[in-house]
Amino acid sequence: MNDRNTILRKRVCFYGKVQAVGFRFQAQNAARHHRVTGWVKNEYDGSVTMEIQGTEHQINGVVAEIDSDPYIRIERVEVKWLEPKPDEREFRIKHGF
């Protein structure tokens, strides 16, 4: 059962034109706007990985906001469901690969 208030956690890998276009900063701003927690980081292969935690509505809002950026072109997404981290309190950018 998944109601509107259930807290979920996903690992989302984004592929396409997602590096050198402000993706991580857009993700952080969208995460703050939608009040979710987690992190985002660039990967060696040119993709971006994000772990995001919130309700399904909040998570979908973050992804939609990122996807609306005219410089970002998401071509493919891979999603893995994770267990929520109840003690996590913020969304941050992880630096480095």
C-alpha cells in the first residue's frame, strides 16, 4: 500500500546531457523547494546519480523540475528502490566521482 504520505527512497541514475549543465545545482534547488532529502553526484561515465527521499508526489516534483531546465536533456533514467533513511535531514551535492 502506498498512500500520498508514505516516505520512499529511490536511487535514480540519469543519462543524457546531464553534466556541465547545472544539473546538481538544479537538483539541490528543486529538492529544497519540494522538501526532500538525499544527495546528487556526477559519475565517471557522464551520468548523474541521485538518491532522493520523500513522498512519491515530492520526488516526482523534483524530477519534473530538473527535466524542465532547458539545458538539461534526460535521455534515460534507471531507478532502484531503497529503504528510507529516517535520520537524514538534508539534500546535498556530493563532490568528486
